[in-house]
Amino acid sequence: MARERLPDTHQTGRRRRSGAALPLTGPVRPDDPPKLSPRELLLTTWPGRLFLLAAGLKVAVAFWRLTGALPTAARILSSAATIGLIISVGYFATKLFVLMKQRLLWRVRRRLILSYIFIGVIPSLLVIVFFLFCGAVLFMSVAAYLFKSGYDKVVEDSRVVAQAAALEIARSPSTAQQTIERVHRIRSQQYRALSVAYLAPDGSLRSVGRWEHMRPPATVPAWLTDDQFAGTLALPQSPATAQSELIVRSAIKVGPGGRGGLVVVDIPIDEELIQQLHDTTSVRVGAVITDEQAARAEGSKNAGAGAGGIGLMWRNSVARMDYRDWDSPKTGRATISISYKLGELYNQLSSAQSFVVSGMRLGDAILAVVVVIAVLFLIIEAVALLMGLALARSITSSVHELFMGTERVRQGDFTHRIEIPSRDQLGELAGSFNQMTGSIENLLQTAAEKKRLEEELRIARQIQMSLLPRGPLDFPGIGVTALCVPAREVGGDYYDFFRLENNRLGVLIADVSGKGTSAALYMAELKGLVLSLSQIYQSPRQLLMEVNRIISENLDTRSFITMTYGVIDLGAGIMTFARAGHTPMIYLSANDSDGQGAQVLAPSGIVVGLRIPGATEKFAELLEEDSISLQRGDVLVLYTDGITEAMNGDSDLFGEARLSRIVTEHGHLDAPELRERILREVEAFVGGADQHDDMTMILIKVEEMAVSRESIAV
């Protein structure tokens, strides 16, 4: 049957991290991608090809559009080309951003400056922007409030005029015309566009004033059920300005229940009134757009122009106002854009403070203090920025010196020293660097020596592996398999097979004390001895005694060898073996009638190679030879102590009892399967613990008996 040797993963056990020193070829940096020219970037990369294809399609569609309307397929193709351009341009933009970031932030100085800007400058700017925004919102709200207050005063003035006229007419209806003319004459000095009308109970209409904005009302609207009305009317959109015009109107019924008629007072919001509002509130009225107009003109140029005229930052604000239609019960809301100047608005607000400090109004004094604080803040921020830049320069200069020193060392100049005069952490770092460069050469020599030793160990391991049997063992009647897992590069375990006369097979397993090259050399010497002596001595005991006599003269006093040698004679159905201090052999009989399972066979014997007085005589005295009868299905397991003494994380041993139990339970398997089962059980028991000793095992299973000599392969 075939005898197998495990691949490297089993031969070397669990993988171990290499301690080989890395060559000093420079600072460790990520591999830079290959630099491509613009031509190569467009022709060899998928984003470049996508860009060229999409651009070509867009050009083709543009020429196609010149010939007439595009079909649906062409429009779909154009959309796909647009998506391709977006993807390719986005890819190149992302790569450009990453490249610029790497180039700009490679120097530590730039990083420190950017860090300082992000930590110190940007928060200050954000605070300034926050207060500016709050100030803008505050001034917008104040401007809207002042405009509303001024506008409400105009509405109240119109109501007062209408009420005064209504009371006079109620007392003397015959003088209605004189009354409205007198009221108009008095109030028109303040509001030049003031218009007054009186609608008598008989339907006659008397009016005074310009009435250029609209005709005087000829009837009382049905929605006017109260005795009075004071509010805003919105005239239809002006074709010249594309905006609505507002009218302040007050209507007062004369007499009880309005039986004496109706007095109407109009004050148009014209340029003159707008100027008056500006003089009193420092706020100027701009465009007026009703919600109905905004909804009707949504998406058109007029709506865009109106919305663009309503700015919402610093110099502009908006006010919302209710309005209604005179001839119908329809009501609505209008948006009025208002503008202001900060200085005029501040003067308007501070004029209410009459308190004077050192010839200056309190508001002006507070403003001066705020300006001084702002200037001091800017000065402090500028000084802090300059100090931060100077500090960053001092730090990065030292870092640059350290970098240049590492570059000199990378080039092999170990005599270079860094001169940093500062007595700080960077100065200490420079001193440490100088000390490090002084010892690098010794480290390099140590690394070279270590590399040489590793190479020697590698060669020794190759020699060791060459000493083990090669190729499958073809011996009729038995199935043989083996494994050897060294704990280090070169182990001390050894096994071998020897074809003997008369249908016999010699089996050897040994364990040389120690590890490394010396163990491999002793293995080579042992192999030569057993190979020659196995053809001379038929008895395993006689062979081991001769091996002990010869090899003890060559081993040093700290080394010894444990070994078991047996001879299998299938013709006679017997295995004869002797054990020189080695681990016992496990034997599982195929006819286990008493149910005792696998047996542990351990004849007496001491180790080979002891160099003490009387050791040779004592070895011969204690060494025993034993024999067992073989039959079809019997299992023999020879192993080294690396199997039974394998330890887990709790330092528990695998043990001979556990190995015997596994052989008993799975002895019906063929030799390779049983070997793999034992190996898996050992690995499962050990878990993540390190392998501390070589593991070598030979499994023999008897398959046929009484084989003729002619059937044995030579």
C-alpha cells in the first residue's frame, strides 16, 4: 500500500511568522499608481474611453439637431451620452481631488497650517457669519415692523378723516359738499393724493381730490355690513410695472344704520407717499405682488423678476399685508418688498434715545464700543494667526531636518547627524535619531548574520527532508502511512523503512534530542548506521546494541537518541521489535474478543548514546526484545512524544490513553484515513496553542498474510 508524506503545511506544522529583517530600502510608502499621460489616460482607461465615446455622441447629436427635429432614439442616445459625460467627468474630478489632496497635504507644514485654520480661523469666521446672519434677520424684522407701523398710521389717518367727515355730514347733511372739501383741504397738506367722496342716500355722488387711481365708488358694496371699514385695496396689475398698486381706503357710514350715506377716503400708495414713509421710518417700499399674481405667473419671466426683486439679506426685507376687492367679497394677501440702509435704519432706531454721554448719544456710544471690540478681535485673530504660522514653521523645520536625515540614512549614509538646537521634544527626538543611526550598522550586521543562519537552517531542513523515505512504499500485505511535522525549521524526529530478506520489512522511528542543524546531522549518521546494520543483524535487539556502541562515541554529552526498531515478517505472521527509551507502541488486534481495545506495548530499554561509565553494559542489560503475532486487520502505531505530549492552552497533555482510544474507535479505517483522524484530533485538542515538539507517526495495518516471496516487489 502507499505510504504518504504530508505536504508543506503538515510538514512544518502551523504557520509561523517569519522574523527575517526587511531590507532598508527607504521609508515605507504606499505604492504610487503608474503615472499616465493625458493621451494614455483617455485611451487606456475606461473613464477616458467613456468620456471620448460620450463626447463623440454629443457632437454627433448636435450636428443631427442642425438638420431638423431629433427622433426619440436620438434623444435617448443624447441622454445616455450626457450620463456618460457626468460619470467620466465625476471620476476624473474625484481622482484630481484625491491627487491634489495628496500633493498639498504631503508636507507636515501645510497640514499644521490647515489644522490651525480649521481649529482657530474657521470657527471664528463661523461665529462672525452667525452674528451677521442674526443681525440681518434682526434688521429685516425691524425694517418690516417700522414699515408696518408707518403704514398702519396712514390707515388710521384715513379712518380719522372719513370719521370726521361722516360726523359733520350727519349733523348737517345739506353742507356735505362743503364738509368734504374742508376735510380734504386740511388733510391734503399731509397727503397730496388724498381723495374724498360722499355717496348720498339718494344715490348722488360728491367727490373732491384727484381720484386718478380709480373712479369714486358709486354704490355701497354688499359685503360692507359694518358701520366702517379701514384697510387696503389692491388695484389690478399695472401693464407698465407688472405689479399691483395699493390703496389705503376708509369707508364710514353716515347716521344710524348708514341711512345717511357713505363717506369714502382714499390715499394711494404713490411715490410721494412712499417718500413720506421713508422719511418717517427709513424704509422704502418696493414691488407689490399679490398671491394670486404670484400663482398665475409662476415659472414665467414676470414671476422670476418679481421674486428676484424681493431680496432677503441686509438691505432688503418683505412684509405681508391683507387686502380685499371693493366690488366683491374676495380677499387676499400681498407681499411687499421693502429696502433699507443700515445707517439710516440705525439712526432711526437710535433717535429714540435722548440720553447723551459726553456729547454722544447712547446708541452711538454703544456702536463705537462694539466697533472697538471688533477691531481688537480682528487684531488678536491676526496676531494669533501669525504666531500659529511661526510655530508651525518652527515645528516643521525640525520635522524637515528629521526627514532629510532619514533620506540620508536611506541612501546608506550612517554618519549623518541632525542638528536641532531646540531643547524640546523634537530636540530629544533628534538626539534619539542620532543614537539610532549610530547603531544601525550593527543591526544590519546582525540581520545579515540572522539571514545567513536562516539560510543554513533552510538547507539543513532540505537535508532532513531528503533523509526521510521518498515515494510510496509498495510492500504487499500491509498498508503503511507516515507523517512528520517538525516544530522548528529543522526537527530531531526521524523514521524509515528497510526491505530485508525473506519477505521482511524493517521499521524505524527515532527522536534525536535537541533541534536544529545538530539534530539533522545526527539523523543522517543514524540513517547510515541502521541502513547498513539492518542487513547484518536480524534481531532488533542486536541492531540497537550495535547502534548504541557506535553512535555513543560520536554524540556529545548533552545529546541522546530514543528509538524503536521492529521487523515485520508476514510469512511467519510475527513482528519482532525492541525499544530504546522511546515511546511505547500501540497495537490493536483485529480479533479483540476480550474487548480490551488497543494495547500499549513498552518493552524495557534506555536511550541510545549515553556517555557515562558503564552505559553500554547497562544498555545491553536493560534492552528487551518482544514479539507479537500478526493477523489480517491488525493495526500498529509508532509515534514520538510530540503526539502524546501535545499541549492545549491549559497545558493539558494529549496523552497515550486518548491516542489509544482513537485507535480503538477508528481502527477499522485504512491507514491514511486513520492517520488523518488522529491528526485532526490532535489539532482540535491543541487549538491555538503553539507546537512545542516534533510530531512523527507511523501507522501500519496488516491487509494480507502468507504472501509468497515471488509476489514481493523488488
